[in-house]
Amino acid sequence: MPDKIENGKGWAAAVQAHLDARGWSRYRLAQEIGVPRETCCRWLRVGAVPGAKHRASVSLALGDERLRQVTTSAEGVLSWG
């Protein structure tokens, strides 16, 4: 996984790669972190980066601390914090 990603779609792609590796669906991730399925699908479909609380939940569920630490810079570039 790269140290920097260009936008929210990059974060979504990283999460999707973890889901694929585990054989999990978006619905399974939603269940694991306690959000509606539609919320999880929106994050991954349109590249909307969730707030810190939900990033922490995703990070914990998928075992990748970098998913928690992603931040948005003034230029709109997401990077691992």
C-alpha cells in the first residue's frame, strides 16, 4: 500500500483490497464496524473518506493502522498521517 494516495478513491481502493483479501463483502464490513450497509457502500463507491471514529473502526476491523491515520491536506491529497 502506498504512503500517499491521491484522493478518497485511493482510500476506498485500499479498503476494497483488504476486503477482497479477506473474502469480505461491503455488507460484512458494515456489520463489523456497526454502520448501515449504505454508509459503507457510499465510502467505497464514491470515495467519501469517513470521519476519524469510523476510520478507526475500519482500521481495527481490517488490521491496518494506516487506514486510521489517513488525513486530507490543503491540496486535497490524502496521506498516511
